[in-house]
Amino acid sequence: MTLLSLLVHLAGFVAPAFGVGWLLWAGLRIRRKGRPGFGGAMQLSLLWVVGVGVLLAGLVFFGRDGKIATYAALVLAQGTLAWWLRGR
């Protein structure tokens, strides 16, 4: 596998976490809410780290990528974090 091929595979693996993270972050920005001390870049970074962590856990647990249960856990984990970051 070439380096370019590896990078394309990694980008495809983390794309769902980044996509869901961007959408949730945009929702936080529109509502202009958030916990004190958490800037926009920190919120986005936290959403991305949690999302990639869930995808990695799903890969380890199921032994393969792309399971619907992993994507459901991704949405649940990032959504819960966005709710917490919003300040509820």
C-alpha cells in the first residue's frame, strides 16, 4: 500500500466523525451557546476526538469498519458531547 493510498483510507475512515462534528459545531455556533472557557476551536476539536475515538472503538470491537452500530454510537456520543458543551 502506498502512502497516498493509506492517507485516502484514513481520510475515509475519519470522514463520518468530522462530518457529524462539523454539523454539531455549526449548531452550537448558530445558537451562540457554550460553556465558559470552551472556544469554538476547542469545541470542534473535542467533537472530533470523541468521534474518532468511537470509530476506533467500533473497529476494534467489531473487527471491521462501517457497522451501523458504530455510526449510531458516533452520533450518540458526539450529540451528547454537543449537548454538554451547549451548557445544559
